[in-house]
Amino acid sequence: MPALDNPRWERFAQAIVEGLANGDRKPYSQGRAYIAAGYTAKDAGVKGGSAEVCAARLLKKVQPILQRVKELQAEANKRLEPELDISRQRIGKRLHKASLLAEEQKNPASMVAAELGLAKVFHSIRETAEPTHIDFTTAKSMTDIGRKLLQSVGFKEPDDISISAAIEANDGFIAQLMQIRDRAQTLTLEHED
């Protein structure tokens, strides 16, 4: 919301927020804001005086002033809150500092942890060295499929005989799946008749 069109209203809203920000939480601070905005009233700064009554009435009757006070308070609070910086650069600097401190303290475990953290932040290492997922979509032949089947169960470098056995086992498995499909289709046709 931009500043209020009425300059007295704007100054009144700002004076209320200034009073709160400066710790002026006395019950008659609204009256002081009323006078600071350029309004005239008897008993200025006196608890229960006409400035207090007029200020309370102005806040109650003119909604844009109350909305502006809330907006100014939110802006003031936002300035007070530190902005959280979670950039890779900041985290990298902090981890580097932690590594240097660990080195000064001759603490190798903390030094290693900080260095590993740096490597993870900047993606130079991964959690696992080996891929846990075998991609069958890149297979171009049955030999590739047999090799990938064996690798998926931990056989890192299968020989030709093992690959042939895996292809046979896969063919048998596929045949069984087709039998299951055929039985299900036969049962479906029988129920439709």
C-alpha cells in the first residue's frame, strides 16, 4: 500500500509506528501521534485528554489509517529480521571456515566432515559411488539385457556363459508371464459368454 493521500493521516500512522518502535508503549502515545501529525487538541500528552480521544476515534473511523499502521509495522518487523542466506557460496564459506578451525584444533574427524560437506555442496562427489539403478532402456540386444539383469543383482562383470544363462532364465520368465496372461484372458472370455 502506498503512502496515504491525506498527509496528516500518513504522518499520524507513521508517528504511531515510530512510537511503538521506540518503546513508547504508554497508553496516551496515540494522542502524541495525533499532535505530531499536525492536529490540535486540548490536553496534549495527557492520559485521557482530548488528543487521546480524537486519535482513538480517527483510528476507529478511518480504516485506511489502521491498514497503513499495520503495513508500516510489518515493514519495520521485516527490517528487523535477518534475511536467511542459504546460497552455495555462503555455505561453502562456512564449511571452509569449519575445516580451517578443525585443522587448527588438530581434529581430523571434523576436518574430514567439513571437507566432505564442501564436496557435496559443490557436487564433486556423490553419496554412493556406484549407480543403484540399472537402466534397461539403453539395451540394444539380448546380450545387453542379460548383462544388465546380472548387474542388477550385483554381478559386476558377467562372463558370456553367465549372460547366456541369464537370457535363458529371462526367456523362461517371459513365457510364464505370457501363460498367466493367456489364462486370465481365457477366464475373462468364459465369463462374458
